[in-house]
Amino acid sequence: MGRKPNPRGKDRSRTIQLDGDVSDIAQALADKSQLSAQLSQLLRQHYNISDELSTLKTTLASITDQRKAMQAQEDELIEEIERAELELQERVLTHLPALEARRSKLKDRYERLSQELARAFDPQTRALKETQLMNTLAAIKETDQELQGLKA
């Protein structure tokens, strides 16, 4: 009953002499039928001989990992874009009409206050209407800025 041939090439048995401190380890590995595999692996590592198949598998695994990472990033970006589009649509559908209605009411109030100011004769009423008119104008400007922000 002989050893199975090595698929990488000719399989020749060798006789080697080991130092005393490692001979026990070598004998233990030989008893478990692992000595040849361990020696082959150590020689490959020491002389930087890599198995072509393992190199190809490692390359494939790294490329696959990169692809999966890119797909995960793509999915996250798609979700972010959809979320931003929904938010924009909500702002346009809900906030824009509310701001336009507010602006319309403020314009009406401004016109009404302008007419009341023109009719006011006593200084207290004039001062009150002027203050109200300035505050209404400031509110109109704020609303216009919010509208421009939503439309942009």
C-alpha cells in the first residue's frame, strides 16, 4: 500500500535528518499523517511559492467583496434620493400652498391697514397703524423668502 501521488507533479519520498528538538514534533505529525502537508506548506511560505488556484480564489473573493460593498453603497444612495424626493414633494404639496395663502392674507391685511392709516387723523391711531403696517410688511418679506427657498 503506497502513498497517493501528488497532483502537482512527481511525488518522491525523501529521507531527512532533523534536530532533536523538532524531531518529536515531526514524529507526532507523521503519526497523524500531517507531516508532509505541514512541510509543504512551510516550504511554500518560506520561498513565497503560492498555489495559482488559491491566488485566483483570493482575487475573486476580494473582487466579490468590493462589488458587494459598491452595491450596498448604491442601495443606500437610491434610498437617500427617494427620501429626498419624497420630502421635496411633501414640501411642495403642503408647505407651498400654505405659504401662498399666508402671503395672500398678509397682502390683504397690508392693503386694509394702508387704507386705515390714510383715514386716521389722531397721532395715536396713526402710530399704531404705522407699526402694524411695518410688522405686516416684515411678515410679507419673511413669507416671500420662505417661498423662494421652497421654489429653489
